[in-house]
Amino acid sequence: MKRQQTDYIVNDLKKKMVFITGPRQVGKTWLAKEIAKFFPESVYLNYDSSEDRQIIKNESWLEKTDLLILDELHKMKGWKNYLKGVYDTKPDHRMILVTGSARLEAFRQSGDSLAGRFFRHRLLPFSVAEILHINETPDIEKLIDRGGFPEPLLAEENVDVDRWRNQYMDGLIRSDVLDFENIHDFRAMQLLLELLRSRVGFPVSYKSIAEDIQIAPNTVKKYIQILESLYIIFKVTPFSKNIARSILKEPKIYFFDTGLVKGDEGVKFENLTALSLLKHVYGMHDFKGLPYTLNYLRTKDGAEVDFCIVNDNEPELMIEVKRSNPEPGKALVNFNKRYNIPGIQLVWHLKREKREKNIDVRRGLNYLMSLII
């Protein structure tokens, strides 16, 4: 199944290096090899291969190489300075594509030696919009049930989906999490992950979770940051023009793999919507350079709207998600009246779209299909 970002990446390669980051098994290597087909003299090198590792260290690819793909390069000591040198001394005809796990993203943020030399593309699981844009027919129920990772989404039998997810989670916890940072309490990390699966869409209190698991609140915060860095979960924070205050307020947690969510179909639909909106926001940033973020709205007295798309620190659109309720939420209506922020209510099971109390009530599938990716 083609990925929508292919053409964007090929175009960006003509200008700078391109980094592809994203969750494990989301299709980064597959996409890189598909992009290689656009170039007659491409070379794919994986740092995990001992043979490729020597070629990388010696820079012994052929002079005629027009696309150099470096996978898992972040595992090489001093990789950023190495890559800076390779890029700064390359011939004009050579393009460079770098792919890797969440560690690439984390290390990318830790210094500026590559500043101005690359474009970033975050590859996320398939969404309704991406499936539509590549001329396939979206199946929202399958996306909710299986998630948007390529292997489970395209599996012929449900048993293969379950087997994939079990191996995926075991690999994430036992390999990536333990490799990412020294975790002293492996069982606590597992308990935290299980607890978060059943608290999707609710503001998360580190103190409350710490009491449930019997660890320190700072440890909970650290473990959640690790899960976020590894593209297992993502946080949606309340909107505030005071960024520091927004970060301190309780975030809501969602999963990149919708299939991990525990709850009814309404909760799973909310997670799918959150992931679709995040992917849209990333697309606006990565493709167009626009400073979009995904937040939610909450007042001191607890009135809340599920999501708010923010552009350059200004709320652009409020979104409330419902399984079947066609009546605009009270908080959504009140925020619209008070702040004049456009609002829509997305309903999974809706007979007829309408506009009521200055709020658009739309079928969830229709709106999700309208996003850019």
C-alpha cells in the first residue's frame, strides 16, 4: 500500500537531507526502499548489518550513488558529526535519506550540529485520510479494531493481528524501553502501560497513577516521557497561551496503535480521531512549515472540549467527539459563544449532518477523510 508522504519526501530530497522518524514497524524502511526506486543508482545501508557498517564507516559507496539511504544510523557513536561531514562534502547529484527509530528523533532534538541541513517527516500509522488519498477505500471499523500499522491492518486473519500485537508490545517493552533508558522497575512500567490503556481520553494525574502503582510521581512522569519518546503514546495538553502553564496542567493520553485501547467503541473512536488530528497537525508542520499544534480546552470548573487545533498559538477549530449523540456538547457551545472559536462535533453513528447552535455536527468518517493526511 503506497504511503501518501512519498512524493513530499522525494521533492524534499532535492533540497536537503530528509529524516524519516516514527514508531517501530510503521513502515519507515519499506518507504525508504520504495523511494529508492525513483533513483537509478540508490544505495541502502543498515547500520545493524556488519557488512553495511563497514561501508558506512569507510564511506565506501560508489561515487555515482545518487540516493544514499542510511538506516539505524543513530546507533553509531558520533553519528551527527559523521552525517554532517557526509552531507557537507557530498557531490551535488547525491541525495541523503536517513531513517530510524524513536531514538533518532530523541537524539535529533539533543543538538543543533545538523541545523539547517535536513527536513523531517514523521511517518505515522495509516489514517482514514491517507487511505483515501492513495485511492483506497477507508474502513473505519477495521482501523479502530486493528489500528493503522501496516501489518495488522492488511492481515487476512484476525489471529495474525493478535499475534502481531503481542510480539510488537513484547518487543517494545523488552527491547526499546529497556534500551532507551535504564529502567529499574520493569514491572511498574508494564503496570503503567496497562493502566494507561484504560484511561484513554481522560486527563492524567501523575500523583493518582503513582498511588495506584506504588511508585513516585516523578517516576510516573519519567516513564510516560519514555513511552512518548518511543512513539507508544502521545500527550494532548490543554491549550494555554502561557506554554509553561499548559505543560504543567494534566495531559490526556492516546495511543499510536488504536488496537491497544481498552474501552468501548466511543473511546476507541476518540483515540482514532486524536491520532488522525495529530497526523494532520504533523503534516501541516512537516509539509508546509506551519506552526500547528493539537490541544484540548478545559476551564477551572472542569468544562472541557476534546480537541482544539491551534495555529501559531491561536485556536483555529474546536472538536468534540461522540459515539452517537447528535446534540452539540454544552462546553462546545459555550466556548463558541464566549471566544468565537469555530466548532464541530464529530459523531461516529449519525443519520444526518446538520448545523445547530452555531456548531457543525458531522459524520466522523466524512470529517476524518477531509484531513490532509
